[in-house]
Amino acid sequence: MPRLVAIDLPAGPRFVDELRRIWDLGDTALVLDQRLEHDQRRRLALSCRSHAVVSDSGSSDLDDGEPTLDGDALVVPTSGTTGTPKAVVLTHDAVRASAVASNESLGTDRGDCWIACLPVSHVGGLSVITRALAAGCRLEVLPRFDAEAVDRIARLGPSMVSLVPTLLPRIDPTAFRRILLGGGRPPTDRPSNSVATYGLTETGSGVVHDGRPLRDVELRIVDDEILVRSPMNMRGYRDGSTIVDEEGWLHTGDEGRIETDGRLTVFGRRGDCVNTGGEKVWPEMIESVLTRWRPTGAFCVVGIPDETWGQRLVLVTDQNDVDIDTVTEVVRASLPPWCAPKNVLTTDSIPRTSIGKIRRREVALLASARLGG
């Protein structure tokens, strides 16, 4: 039976070699996040029931490993924005389908270079490697995001990179043939050579490019929820549970709609929606307005319990000179009046995951504690 082998190595050529070696042996790989402490990485390997860990010091066996299934390629922990991370199982067929469809959408050829600079412990970073391997093109894998190194590599020839929106201002976008943006709402003034992606760890990375589903990807909206059926979908979670129904539709937990031209518009996570005074408000819409107004600021809108409104909109920001009157004016200039936050709280920094996603639950708890919600 295939084994689950945890890779405890920094991103780089040796990491890629080890990943391919594990696959050549018919085993399954779990990539451990190098930003975690050693004990945390070991606990993650154990919680996923790995058989062994490969590190700079060699390979060591673990007790109580649980076999994977034939054809399983990866076990990838989710980013954990809504609670405890879950371990997603992706098959070789799913990984291959994702790489081929993405490369087809982007027009990747052997003359291109993929730059992997996001954490390879997350599907957004790992899928850059699998796309390059599938296309047979050049691959540069960096141990961490380094703006100077990324720009330098991009100037050597046609290059593509995958980024989260918070990293976009740190590079020269004109140096790239294509820039994939995922893991958050892209800026409205994003470069013309960028592609906004939508996808989950459970869909093996992005399955929608600029609102259009990739080849063989089907989308459906049921009760406002986005459902995805595709060959890229996960087999299930490592604990045996799944969010894929009997007909093959993956229930994303995101809300959105399919426009008349077939494009997908994503509103946000179901749990993020705020019902204030009977009106549904999506925090990301408000945050986008505020970011356009002040691009250097960090903004997070959450809902906290309120006796009058049911939920009250609260803005948490790192901008000390932002007041409620100004925020109200800015928001109401673009959105309905009920979208204006009732309070503004300042903080040194907004809690985020390791790839830059806002931890809304933590922000909501902070707001509730400070306002007594």
C-alpha cells in the first residue's frame, strides 16, 4: 500500500527532487510548512498519519502511519481561515488535470519559466511546481518570496508567477508574461497581464480564470452557494470526510452568482456574510472600496452581535488617522448606505494566515472584545 511521506525541506531543487522521488516510488507526499516550529511540523505529520519524514538529516519513520490509496499524489492542509485546517487528498489524475488546464488557459510552452515563490506547503505554491513539470518548461523554486530575486529571474526570459494580492505591489508586473492572482480579492486596478483565479485547496488550486471556468470545469449555483464539478476536485479529506456529493459536485462554502455572459462572480465565504438590519453585506466589497481609496492601508470588515441591527458592521484597520465620518462618506459613495460600518477600530496589524488571507474570526473576536459585542 502507498505510504504518506512528509517532506520537511525548504523549497528549492532538492525539494522538487524529493517530491518526484516519492511519486516514483508510488507514495504520497505531505509538504510541511517551514515557517512552523520543528515540534509543530512534527505534530502535523503525525496528525496526518504519515509513515515517514524526509528532512536535511535524512529519512525517519513514524509510528501509526496510515496507508494512502493507489493514485494519491498529495495531502495538502487547508489554510485554516475558518477553523482547524483539514488535510485534502489530491490524486495524480487531479493534479495532472489542474496543471494541464491551467497551462492551456495561460498558453504555457517550453520557452516559459514558472517562478515558485509562494509557500509550497499550500496548494497555490505547490501547483506552480506541478504546472512546470507538466509543461516541461523551466522552473525556478525560491525558498521564500524575495521581490528582487523574482524580478531578476523574470527579466531573463518569458516568465510566469503566482502571487497573493498583497505581494503584487512588491514586484514589477511588466517583467512577467502572466501573473496569477489568488488567495484573496484582486485589486480593481490590477495589471493587464494578470489573471484573477478562483479555487480552493479542495479543487487543486484555481479552476476559474478571470471568471471563466477552465476546461472540463462545471459550475453551478445552488442556494447562492458555488458548486464545482471537475477532474481537479479532491478525492476527500484524510479523515475520510468529504464535501463532494454523490453527483460529484464539490460544495465550496462560497457564495456567488453566474452572470448572463457565463462569468462567475464570487461574493465571499458564507460565514463572512453579515446580515445587518435585514440586508446581506459582503465585507470584501467594502474592503475593496476602502483599498481603492487608500491603497497602502489594511482593512477588514466584520460583523458583531447588535441588539438593534442583528449584526453591526465594524471596520478594523491599521490606519490611525481614519475616522468613522470619512469611512462613511467613502463607502456610501460607491455602495448602499447600509454597507457603511458603524465603528472603526485601529490595530497594529490584522491577523492573517501564512499566505496573507485575513483571519476574520480572530478579527471579529477582537472587535467584539473591544466594543462589548
